[in-house]
Amino acid sequence: MGVWSVPWESVKKAEVFSQRMAEPWLAVVKEDEECEYFTADLEEIGGMFWEQDCLVGSDHLVDLLAERANEVQEDFDIRELVVEALTELLEQMERQPQLPAKLDAVNIVRKAVGMEALSHDRELRPYQVVALRLRDIIKEKQAPLTSYHLERNPADASEMHRKMLGIPEGLDGQTVYYVYFQMGDYEEEIDFSTVPQVKKAAYQRAGLLVVYFTVE
């Protein structure tokens, strides 16, 4: 899913986004007579939609807007679709063990789309605790860790999707968490046996280690 602009890049941008979400935000629907297809003109989204400085831009939002334009074939309020497009990104950010670097801006956006603000003193969830333990083991190994990112595969995910992600067999019906650790060109084996939740650890390529685990 391509994302080229998000409203939490700065507090100023987040505040502009919040103001736009407080009142109707219309897309002007136009018909392409040659192909009988309706498009949503989004120049009013805050800068040209395809530019980096637009308020929000992603492939997912483009698809949602195109689908709605052809469904209603008239101007419509895009706020509901903006919320849908941003919610997954914000939830993914919330799952990370570490808080976002631009927390103030993120919280302005979260409130604008109806989500609770993240707190500096939040209590970590069990899967976040495990992810931090994995990170600490890698640091103890003195591997050149530059970044890490936590993902979640739901219990009801299809078998094909689980295979695509490299999730170990025998975990059907379970929510599986996995962390991408970026470590330059490092590729030495790392022992995670002290973390019983770990089900598999494998390099996708030199320097990119993926660790899969479950929690009760």
C-alpha cells in the first residue's frame, strides 16, 4: 500500500487537517465521457493530491474515493473515507513498542478521526513487551540495529496470506506477531531461546531479520 503523505508530519499540518475534518470536506465528482468513468477531483484536499505536501495521500484512499465517486456519481463528503484510510496506519503505529517521534502531531490527528490520544505513560501490552525483549537481545549481541517494526497477522488470516508472510506452520487460528529488524548487512544467527513466545526467526536477506511470536 503506497502512502505518500500523512497529516502528522508536523503539528502545523495536523492542525490544518483537524480543521478540515471539522466540517464537510467535499470531492467534486466529474465524468470522463470517453470511458464513462467518474473521478473525484481532489485539488481541494490541501495542495494537489499527488504532491508530497497534500494533507493525506495513499493508494488506499485513492481506491476508496474512486469507488465512491462511481457509486454516487455526485459530489460527496470524503471525511468518512479519510478516516477509513488513516485508521489502519494509526492502529499500526499504536502497536509499536515505541511511541511515535512526532507524538503531538499524531495525537491531533487521532482526535480528529475519533481515536484516543496516546500517552507517554501508557502501559505496554504483552506483545509489545516481547518485541522489546527481542530488541534488547539483538542489542546485547551488538548487532548494528538501525530500526525495527512490529506487525500483526490476525487469527482469521487466510492460509495463503500466512504463507506469503512466512509464518510457521501449526499456528492456524492464532494471532501471530512478527518484528522486522534492520541491521545493515548483518546475518549472524541470534539465539532467542530465552523468549519462549518465539516461534521462528529467519533472515529475509542479509541484515533483515524477521522474528515471529505469539502471546497468550
